[in-house]
Amino acid sequence: MNMEPLSRRDDRRGFRRVAALVLAVAALAAAARLGAGEIAAGRGFTLPGIGLDLVPIPAGTFVMGSPPGEPGRDACEGPLTRVTLSRPFWLGRTAVTHGQWKAVMGTDLSAQVRKAVRADVDVSRFLLGTGDNVAMYYVNWYDAAAFCARLNRLARRDGSLPPGYEYRLPTEAEWEYACRAGTTGPTWAGPMELLGRSNAPVLDDIAWYGGNSSVGYVGRGMDTAAWGEKQYPGGLAGPRDVGLKAPNPWGLSDMLGNLYQWCLDFPSTRLPGGEVTDPAGPPSGTDRALRGGTWHSDATLCRCASRPWSVPSDRTLFVGFRIALAPAMGH
């Protein structure tokens, strides 16, 4: 039994929290200094002390949405819209990880779960993967925006932000453009043949979804025995380490599956149609857009065009985020 006085243990916990925040600030300052040259040259770069890779995405034009007849298509995915993104941007190679969250925010998954449950609830019941490389979950839209805001404060202080750019969540258009990476089908790997609700072989190499998320899973997880029509029946499943599946042609991993990713936009029930430039969604709303699908999702939710949304205050096992360094939007 630990007989150390509670006051001393509390002091030590407080010291560890302060030390974590000091290390986070130091890492962010170093990250801002390193990124300046790479940003100016339009190259990819890594934020040191954080290990967060940012991939350059060129300006360009693509067709947003899905055609009638695509498996799983929802009405909000139309009409097909020709979108031009007039300026290049950078996007995280993966979703933000637990380790990156700790380095920037000075807190961890347990602290995030504590915000989502009653004070008398054991938070360990709600934790699945907790390693540093697992995609960070139990983050709501405001948490993700706060992560970006902290990066911006340090980058502005050190003068490393290119004029007119900021760290933020990607818009839906930016996200889909980067996810497609020059392709036009339901996934960047090709058409989606459905052999069952959670059985789409095209996803197996590129995404953790409801059909395969139990394969090789180790540790505390959700029992999938009752999940129907799985590609690989049975087993435990949960959020996975990032970067374990094949990336898309632009080098982005886990754009489909593992965790939903918050986007900047308020959602809309239809796309604008025609031709638009640099769309950023409706000017107001109550929910926020999500993209990508999850380790728990049916196959058709893991398509480039799928457009769900959620209450921005929700923290769950199924939602994370990926950051962009992109034109400032003023949201």
C-alpha cells in the first residue's frame, strides 16, 4: 500500500503536469522554427518534437460527390460538383496520434474520457488502444480546433506561417480532394464491390473498417461477434495505430477507416452543383462535418464521397482528426 501523504502525491502529479506542458511548449517552438523553410519552398515537412508529418497538396480541380448508382450513395453526395481549390495546402500524413496530442496539449486519453463521462465512472472502461501511435480519439470538434490554435500561436510567434495560411481542420472539399488524390471512384484503390454490409475487399489493404478491424487486434477491444456480414468474422476491435494500411497516391494514410475525421465545415444536405471555387460549406449551422469512416463502420461509409456529420461537442471512440496548413478561413 502506498502510504505517501496525499498532499505530496498531489504535488508530484502537479509537477508532472507542469513538466509536460513545458516540454510541449518547447517542442512547438522547435517545430515552428523547422517548418518555416519547408513551408516557403512548398515541400513536405515534419514538426519535430511532435513527429507530425505534413504532406504538400497541389492546387487543382476535381469532381466532388458521387454519381447515382455508387454503392451506399446518400442524397447529400450530389449533385456532382466541379470544385477548384485555387491554392496549395498541406495535410497531415495521418490522423493526429495520442503521442502527438500529449506533446501539444499536455493531456492524454484518460483526461479526454474524463470530460465525456460522469465523475463517478471508471474511465478505464472506455479506453481501448492507448499507445502513443494510436489515432487520438475522444476528441470533439472544439478539442481539434484548440490543437490547431495552439500550433498557430507558436508559429505566429516564431514567424513561420506563410502569409494568409493557418493550421486548421480541412474543409470537406480539401479533404475529399486529398482523399481522392486524382482518382474518381468510391475509393482511390478502385470500385467497391459489396459482398456483404461489412465485406468490401477493395478496403482490405487501405482501411480499417467494420469488416477487418479485428484482424491482428491486440488488447482491450469491442467484441465483434454479433457484427453481421463481416469480411473476417469475430474477434475484438478498436482504434488502431496510424499508418498500418497502404497510403493513397499522394502519400496520405488512413484517409478511409480507423477513425472519422472532423472537418471545418458546417454540413449541408446537398452539394452546390455546377462549378465552385474554394467552397467552405454553409455560413452557419449546429453540427460539423465528418469524413472517412471508422473501424466500426459498414463498408459504404468508407468511401471518398461519404458525408456524415455530428454534434461538435461529442467525444467518442469513433472520431479523431487530421490537421491542415491551409489558407486562413476566419472560422
